[in-house]
Amino acid sequence: MVSGQIGGRDARTRAARWDLCLAGLLAPALAVMLLLFGGGLTLGGLQALGYLPGAGMTELTAAHFTRVLQDPDFLTSLGLTLHIALTSTVIAAVVSVALALALTRWSIRSRLVHFVLQVPLTVPHLVVAVSMLFLLAPAGLAARLAAALGLIASPGEFPLLVNDRGSIGILLVYIWKEIPFIALMVLSVLQNAGGELIEVGRTLKAGPWQRFRFILLPVIAPSLAAACLIVFAFTFGAFEVPWLLGRTYPMSLPVRGYKSYADVDLAARPEGIAIGLIIALVVMGAVALAVWLNRLAGSREAIR
Amino acid sequence: MGDLRLEGLALGYGPEAVVRDLTLSVADGEMMSLLGPSGAGKTTILRAVAGFIRPRAGRVLIDGRPVDDLPPERRAVVMVFQKALLFPFLDVAGNIGFGLKMQGLDPGEIRRRVDAIMDLTGLAGLGRRKVHEISGGQQQRAALARALVLQPAVLLLDEPLSSLDANLRQQMREFIQQIQAETRVTTLFVTHDQGEALMMSHRVSLLLGGRLRQTGTPRQLFYRPADPDVARFFGGENFFDGRMENGLLKTAFGDFPAPDTENNGRRPLATIRPEDVRLAPEAGNGSVMGEVTQTRFEGMATRIWIRCDGGLVVALTPESRWTAGQRLAVVFPPDKVRVFPA
Ligand SMILES: Nc1ncnc2c1ncn2[C@@H]1O[C@H](COP(=O)(O)OP(=O)(O)O)[C@@H](O)[C@H]1O
Ligand SMILES: [Mg+2]
């Protein structure tokens, strides 16, 4: 008992020293990041508060934020952005869990499967978006293929899947990109802990559905939630995909923010930055929550 | 209520069978130890009884009914694993009540039964703790409670004490024995520790290299081993042969009665445990002379190697006065000599 405590304290001091060491090594990089990132945020914040000396605006005011928040179009954009982020995240999460379960269930450890799973991680969103455009556009590959196969009479009958009302093109890009990310996170948890606890569940007379509901879900929940939050944060704040595959109205928040920021009218700029900051706030909140959940998942593994 | 019978089981993972031709019965209310060195196939057998492995041959019967077509969740057996494997997302009471919840019992009833089993297993008051907030011994007890609360026909324990330190281990042995006596649950207890098996169980079954070599009471295995391998597993070191004449085995160390050994012309082997070998400074009745070649102090006893005409003899004695080179008389008391059935 006593030696255990000493060992524990020892390990803790060692860990603390290690942290300090790491902090020292990372300090230069951190300083640069803080300056660029923090500085950018501060400058942005100032501009959003209407401090734009170049355009003759020097009065600090929260009016831009209020204007942004009260604009009914802002709410429409927010709604669209939430729709894109939430729908793609939820669908990707469901598919990922099913995929991860299937892979563990049939104990598929083949390198090929894992390689294929990792491919989408490496392809930039922009590339996927452009490909999707070629594939799904009204006169795109899919439309022509469907027509050639006789599924539809002419390419013109192909349903509108890009720049469409339901943002289906955008969702498809995100779902394709995010499934491997979430699936690999879930897979690693399952491979570490899932099997043994499932056997415990079986010998304690839990049926297949009960094992899923009362063992697998709780086991993967923290990691799954963390992965989903990260994906949500990304899709909430990303600009290029909705810009390419979205409609001109309503615009997603990031597109709207960019448009206002880049407007020829400098007076629109604070609004653009205000939108940017609102997005940043949501994203940072989601990431902070994800980090916390990830810690929780880690501390659980330490118990076993 | 539950008895377990394994009939002609063959088990394995790859092309080679790990366990062959295993037949074993555990009676209702009995505590049976499955003893064997690491890698002998003990866990494999428990996993087959629990339903995680399908036998290649043979049957598993519980209360006389074959269960080979039932998955683990439909068998009346519960297995406790080597690691406690508590669910990290549930508190202690949640873990213990897990199986009852899966059976759809109402929460009041679950709480009542969980409280009762926590009293029995010395976990009272710890129900709201997280599983990492209790000690290793308490975690093992929680794993045991989680199984016991389901009142299985047969309880399977796979070396549940092997992760605990020596003191705690001893406490837990007595504890498990006491719980088993109180609940009278039919138990198949796996261990590689012969002391543990001998002190805890009604009967012991010794598994060597995937085959059952002997099943019997602790005394039978210890004092009447079926063959030299069994004797060796329990610390036997002295093996010698002789000739049968009129129910007596004539050897270089004397003549020993061997009522259950046939006079079939072969030369039967006999053994005597090192601690049963008697030593004396002078030759006497029935003694043979020898010379000490080596001694080793082991605390409670000293192990002595003696070269005699009939071969090397190992003795374990509380006396520490013998030294290498000394000559002494060795006596094998006839009632301590075990002649193996030829
Ligand atoms: N999952 C497995 N796959 C292949 N071989 C295994 C597996 N589990 C155990 N074995 C082999 O089966 C033999 C018996 O193992 P096990 O039943 O775990 O022994 P014990 O519990 O007595 O130590 C060992 O030789 C081991 O290597
Ligand atoms: Mg084992």
C-alpha cells in the first residue's frame, strides 16, 4: 500500500517534470501560434467592434454584433449551417458505428480495408467538392450514366443534387469525408476494450440488442461524442464546400461571413468578422467539449 | 441446483486440439478445482462450458441437459474472468445489478438483491463508488458478486485471484470458500496453484497438457497420485522401481505392500514424498545407507540430496544439521510409499 503511494507520487512528479519539459520545447512554436492566432482574434474582435481606422471608423460599438444577430437572414443562415453540420454528423456517426461494429464483428483486420478506410482522410475537402460537382451536376457523370443505363429518359431528368435546396451535395461530401474519421476512432476503442466486456455481457445473460445498448454504446460514447463534436465543429465552420456546392440563397454562415468580409463596401466588413467570431466561438466550444470527453475516455481506459 | 457434466470433450483453436477426451462431472453444490500449469487448457475448458467455444467433439450437460446449441447468454452458467472486467461506465452497484437489469427485474427488486449480495461479499456501503475507487480485492469481489447475484446453476471461476498479492490472495481464498459453502453454488474453480486447489475444493481435477490425469479429493491427489506425472506436479521427486512378489514390491529401499498393483511381470514404479523420507545418523531396521551430496535451506525445511545404492533420494527435513559429505541412514516408512498401479 505504502510503496504504491510512493510509486504513485513518484510517477506524478515525473509526469509533471515531463510536462514542463514538453512545455519548454514547445514554447517557441506556442508563442508564434499565440501571436498569430490570438493577435488575429484580437484584431478581428476590434474590427468587429467597428474599429476600422482605414475606413474612418474609430468608435467602438457592439452594434455590428447586434445587427448580425437581429438580421432574420442571419437566423436563416444559422439554420442552414446547423442543418448541414448536424445532418452530416449524425448520418456519418450512424454509418461509422455500423461500419466499426461490422469490422470488429467479423474481426476484419485486413490492411486493405484499413487502407481504403483511410483514403478519404487524405483527400482535401475542396477536391472532394469539385469531384462531387463533376459527378452529380445536372449534366454530370452520374446523370449521363443513369441516362445511358436507361434509368432516366434524358440526363435532364436527373434530380438536382448540387446547389440544391436540401444541400444534398454538401452533405454527401461531408459524410464521405467524416465516416473514416469517426469510424477509426470508434474502431480503436472497440478493439481495445469492446471484446472482453461484450463477453462479460454475454455470460451475464445480456442479449444482442442489450449488449449493444448497455455495453457497446456506453463504451464508445465518449470517443464517439468527441469525434462527432470535432466533425460538427469543422462542418459548422468550413467555407469551401458550401461555397462550391451550396445555393446563392440562403447562404451558410461561413459563406455569408466571407462574402460580407470581402464586400467592396468596407462598412460590411465588421459584420463579416462578427459572423466569423460567432463561428469561432461555436467551434471552440465544441472542441473544448471534445477534448474533455476524450480525457474521460482516456481515464476509463486507465482503469482496466 | 445444478450439476455439470463434460463428456468426451475435444477443444481447440487451430488444427491441433488443445484439450482432448475430457470427461468430468461436478456434482450439485460441489466445489471442484481444475488444476494445471499455465497453458494446460484450463481457460479453454471454462470458455467451452460458458459457451464461448464450440466443442469439436463431445457434449456439455447442465442438469443432465445438453447445452451445446445454446449461446452463452442462454446457459445457466456464469463465468468470472481472470481480470475483474467491471464495466467502467457503471458504479459498483450498477455492475452487480447488471445481469438482473438485463432480465428485466424491477428496480426495487434489483436493489434488494444487490444489497443482499453486497452484504454477503463484504461490499456493503460501496455501491455508489466508481469501479476505480475500490481496491483490487474489492473489484474481484464485485466481479464475483455480479455473477453470484444471478444464482447460476454452475459458477465458473478462472483464476480470479491471480492478480492479487499473497496476503490478499489468502484472504480471498477463505472468502470464496466460505461464500461457496453458504450459497452451495456448484463451482468449477480454475487455478495453477496446487496449494490453492488443495485447500479450497471438495475435489480436484488435474489437467496436464490438455488431458485430465486424475480427479479426486485433495488427499487422494496428494497422497495417492495416479501416475508419476501427477506425483511430480505435487512436488514428488523420488521415483524407484522394483519387482512384485506375493503382493509386495521388492526394491533397493525395502519391501513395500502394493495391494492394488498386479503382478503382471512388469516392473512397477513407486514414489515417496521428500518430507516422508526419514533420516537417521546410524543404520537401523529397514534402513539403507547413503551420502549427502547437497543441501538447500528453504526456511521451514531443508532439502537434502542423498546418494544411495538404489539411486538419488531427495528428503525434506525440519532439521538443519546435515551437511554435504556426511553419511546417514535413509528409511522409507512402508505406509508412506505409493506404488503406482502397473
Ligand atoms: N484464442 C486462442 N487462439 C489460439 N490458441 C489459443 C487461444 N487461446 C489459448 N490458446 C492456446 O491453447 C492452449 C491452452 O490455453 P489456455 O486454455 O488459455 O491455458 P490455461 O488457461 O490453462 O493457461 C495454449 O497453448 C494456448 O496457446
Ligand atoms: Mg488461463
